[in-house]
Amino acid sequence: HVQLVESGGGSVQAGGSLRFSCTVTGTGATIHCMKWFRQVPGKQREGVAAIHTGQDNIYSPNSMKARFTISRDAAKKTLYLQMNNLKPEDTAIYYCAAETTLGALIVGSGMGCFGLQYTYWGQGTQVTVS
């Protein structure tokens, strides 16, 4: 059973940086896709960045890629999100997610992972930018 444990949230002033971690625990099938989401209460959840673990191919939408970078340390089973030049509108709860299905393997790219539905979720971590 895959479990995801997030860390690294907090409060920061506008223009500052934060890095999130999402560590995979438990045993189970191989993870092929991972993604960072964010959600502001009362608003729709928004994708931030995704990675396909086959060759660590990444994808972020244009609105995110200038300031948000997804990466992974396979040996540590940890996913990261580096966020720079944070703005008040980045205030949200950030979630990591993982998928192990054959469909996740087949999509073969970060862009493909970005469009998937996800089964496993982290607990969420609050980011407040003031």
C-alpha cells in the first residue's frame, strides 16, 4: 500500500521561496507518475507539475513553470517541489499524488502524467504567502 508523507509547508513573505517534500512509504506497486496539486478553499483543485518516473520527464503548465520546479530523488523515494518568487495568490494547500496503474506507465511523459487521475494522495500542506 502506497503512502505519501508531505513536509515543508509554512508561511513566507512575497518573493520568498519554499521547497516541499513528498516521501513515499509502504510497499506496493511501482509508482509511474507523481504530481503536485494545490487548492484554495472554495476553489477548484489546480495542477502544478507532474513527473513520469521512467526517465524523470517533467511537465508544468506555462503559468507554473517559471516559478515552480518538480524533481525527484529516486533513492530517497522523495518528490520535491521548489517554489520561488512566491506571491500571495500562491497561498493554498499543496498536495502530492502518485499513480501506479498500467495507464500511468503507458502515458510515458510528464505531460501524460499531468492529465491523469490519481489514486494515492499526501495529507496536504499549507502554504501562506503574505
